[in-house]
Amino acid sequence: MPPPLVSVIVGVYNKERFVGECLRSVLAQTYPNWELIIVDDASTDASLAEIERTVGHDPRAHILRRETNSGHPGVARNEALRAARGKYVAFLDADDLWKPEKLAIQTSYMEIHPEYPFTHTRCEEIDAAGRFLDLRHGGIYPPDGNCLLALLRHCFVCTSSVMVRMAVLKETGVFSEEKCFKSGQDYEFFVRCAKDHPFGMPEAVLVRYRRFDGTVSRNPANWRSMPSDFVRHKIFLERPALWKGRLSRQAVRGIALDSAEENAYAARRDGRWEHVAWFAAQIIRLSPWSPRGWKQLGASVARRK
């Protein structure tokens, strides 16, 4: 029998600098049976030309072109998913890279371990020039299996490392296109998957994740609309369908409080006192009688006088 088909999903918006190298890392896969679905989200640079130049006439590559920019990464991913035919779906961001054996190792792992319909892999971080920085998350991850609590505490899954059974997508749904998840629609999707399915992870480092200031989540201009993981944790708290029956409201509320406090301390280290005050206010709203919020607010007021 032929190996199972993998649908590779790549959304692109103004990534002409990186998308060619990204797509070449798919073309170089040692695993042969894949289709590549690329959605160009109305790029205004030369991304589309770079895409066409890179994939050429490879029959496994399909390019979908949007006439107007969606303004939301989830839209492009969902458009690609509607065209996907695979037993498995793998996601790759347009500025990240795969190692040649990525699909081979991960597909084999999922065939051997049907108990894990959602898998991800270890990653190394690189800079804009492709230079090695570090292992993402220090190479330390929760054990395989039920990881909902650990995932709510911290998003340890890198989108470009994910492979999921198509059956899970049909059951769980696709990426949120809500404005509040312009940054973090992948995180919300992972949480929905983790509520009902155990996660697995092959041991190898198979992805090169690019970390630089030009990404959506690291752009300072987006701070007000998506300031931190805390905002997503607060949204998760307000959506009990994501955790009810698996975790208590008290546990999820505690995660939101911890996240706000961590962000407040990080803002203090950077001297961003307006942000310290904002996080302090969030802590006080969630837990008015806790000293944690008042402590951060006091530090902010004292420093800004």
C-alpha cells in the first residue's frame, strides 16, 4: 500500500524574503507522498512570484491566491484546509523551515502510535539570517498524553511542527477567525484539540523556527490588540467549553492570574510601567482580595511618580 497522504498547509503574506527557503524545505522531504497547499493572502511584495519560482510545475503543489488580504492568519489556513485531501495535515509558517526527514519521522510515528492523533516536534530557533539561536523551550516539553493543563499554562506547541489527523479537524473544527485570535488562533486550536485528544511527540528536532521582530506576535505595534498570553488565558477562562469537564474554573482562573503576574514582572524588568499598571489592573479584576495585583500596582505608581 502507498504511504498515507500528508497535506502540507502554508499561508503566506509578504514573506518574499523567507518563503522560497521555506518551500524548498518541503520539496526536499525524504517522505514522498504529500501535497502542498499554499495560500497567498494578497501579498503586496514579491511573495507570489517567489512561490511560483520555487515550486515551478511540481504537480504536488497547489497555489491559491486571495484577491484581498484577510488580515488574519486563520483565514488563509482554513482556506487551505478546505482543499486538503490528506489523512494527515501538517502546518508550516512561511518563515520557518523543516528538516528533510520531518515528514518521514512524524508520519511513521503517527502510524505506529494511533493513540496520538495530534503530534508536534522539538524545534530549534534561528534568527532572520538562519543562524542557530537555541532549542525552543530549552528542549523541555511535557510528557506525551493528556496535556491540557500544561498547554493552558504555556503554549509549548510550535505550529510549524504540528501534524494532526484530518479526522480530528473534522471533529474539533478549524482555526478561529475571530479578531481576538489574530495572534493566537493556533493556540486556541491546540487547546480545543487537547481537551479531547492526547498529544504525542517524536524525539527528534525536526523544525527550524525563525524568531525575529518582524513576526505578527512579536511586532510591538500589535501590543494593545494582543498584549500577551494573558489576554488569551483570560479569553479561555471566559469560554468554559474549552476546559469544562476536564479542569475546574478555579484552576483556569489561577493560570490567568499567574500569566498576568509573570507579564507584570517582565514589564517591570523592561521598565514598561504603563504595562505593569495594566497587568496589575487585570489581576485585581480577577482576584480583588489577592495581594499580587496591589503589589504590582504599587510598584508601578511608585516608579512613575
